[in-house]
Amino acid sequence: MTTTGAGARGGAGLRARIHTRDGWAVQHAVLTVTDMTGAQVLRAQADGDGAVRTDEPLPPGPYTIIATAVGYAPVASTAIVTASGRADVGTVVLARQGGVELPPPGAWTLDPAHSTVAAVAQHLGISSVHGRFTEFGGRIEVSEDIEKSRVEAVIQAASIDTGNAMRDGHLKSPDFLNVEEFPQLTYRSTHLSTAGADRWTVHGELSMHGVVRDVDLDLTYLGTGPDPWGGVRAAFRAVAELRREDFAMNYNQVVAAGIAAIGTTLRVELDIQAVQGEELPTA
């Protein structure tokens, strides 16, 4: 017997909700119920809210409940059907196959007002200089096959801000970003690979200062939830290390004892919020 959650309204039968770790409904999930001999007695598909509800009474006794969905690891549990012929399974949490997590599939738009694109460089060998870009945008496309998900971002080079106007002017000059000739930095991913339950390596290409190089981002997915404007947001943190010489930015000033004024390695730190959908809310 196969039953879909949307049509069932009786007091008997099976009740369950199937969600991801973040509380998202797994709409295409299926619950299979077997008795203690292993014989299938019920097969029910979740509705759009991830709910499974059937109205046909089941004989009282213990049953095995198996939740499955494409792209997710199956989960098995035991349920007891009462004398009323009803079993309340509760919430079944499915994890992505291999234990990995990302937001629900579809388009997500970067929100610059609630995101930070920052870089840190060593200064005089003893401290750090922190800077950030204030104008940027981008898009994340989460695929059902997570490793085929895509990331694209565009950063306006002239928006660099280190809190010092003289230093910012030098960074915009041909010694560094050369914003007149190369006004934008762009990043386009090629694919993702898993690095842990909520961690990913984003493989892609960064174009900066007229040079294109392969750059990997170490990405951590921080979770998903509603925002005050009626939308849904996902949060990420990502880091990468760049060598200035890889992007033809070879300027340096050597101070006493051969110490470089500015380090050759940059640590890029991204704190990103993305809004579900093709565009940001207007409110």
C-alpha cells in the first residue's frame, strides 16, 4: 500500500515529520513500515511540509520505520502501534549522504549589508593590517548533487578600506590592485568537495590584477533560518591564503634588518549571509 501525506485525515494510521538538521522539510522523503518478519505493510510519501500522515489503522505491535530520500542517508527506528491502530513517529531527521550539509537546493543571493569580505596582511613582521572591500555581490547555486553547486562573486577593487586614506590610495595604485586598469576582482567556482559534516572546499578561479589563478576556499556552513523581512538566510564562513606574487603584485619596501614592510601572504576571511532567491528583498 502507498499513501501520500496530503490526503490523510483520520485518527488512526502513521504520523511523522521528516526534516533536515536545520529543520527544512524533506519533501520527497518516503517512510517504509515493516513488521517484525520484515514484510512491508505500508509505504508513505511526505507532503510539501515534510509530513507523513496516513489514515488506515495498523495492527497493534512493534514495527520498523525506515525513512529514505535521494541524497540523504537512510534512518531506521522502531515504532509501537497502539490499540487504536495509530503510531506517532515524531520528527525524523535526515542527514545528507555522507553526513554533509548545505542549505536547500536553489539560488541564494549574497547580502553585502550583512556580509564581510576582508583580508589580513603582516606588517613589519610583528603585527597585522586589516582591510575589507565594501562593495561586492554574488550568487550561490546549491545543487541537488552538492558537489556540483556553484559560487560566483564580483568585488569592486576601489572599495578597499583599511581605515587609512594614504594606505588605501597606495593599495589602489599600480603597485597593488591597479584599480584603474583592473576595476573588479571576480571569483567563479568549478566544483565543491567535502571536508567534513559542515565543511567544504570550494575549488575555483580568482581573477585579480589581470591574473587568473586557482584558489580554494575552506568553507564552513553555519546554518539557515528566517530573517525579519520574511526571507530565509544561510550563513557561511570561508578562508583562503593568497600570495601577492601569484597575482603580479610584487611591490615591497624592506625596512631595517631586511624585514618587509608588508607580508607577501594575504589571509582572506569571508563572513557571508545569503538570501534564498534570485534577488535581495527591497524592504
